[in-house]
Amino acid sequence: MRTTAKRVNPEDYILSVLTPEDRLDAAFKIAKEAFKKTKPTMKDIENAVEIVRRKAYGKNK
């Protein structure tokens, strides 16, 4: 009988072992780097929050 290995996305694994506070800190660090040379508008921030909430809580509107 042949077994197959399940592929694990490293990003998913790393996020799963972090506490919610550490995940939030990591998200802020990534956002800081992403917007290093530009100033985000309120619309950019609202869109990003909506995307994160949709991923976290499902695709309900």
C-alpha cells in the first residue's frame, strides 16, 4: 500500500503556531514594510480590513 504525503503550506503552518497577538504584530510589520514609501489612504485601509475579515470569518456580507 502506497502512502501519499500531504503538502503543507509553510505560511499556514507558521501562522497556526503563532498566538493571535503575534499574528497581529506580524501583520502590522508586513503592512509597515508594504507601505514604507507611500501613505495608505483610508480606502486602502478599509479594503484591507474587509479582506482580512472575509478570510477570517467567511465570505458572508
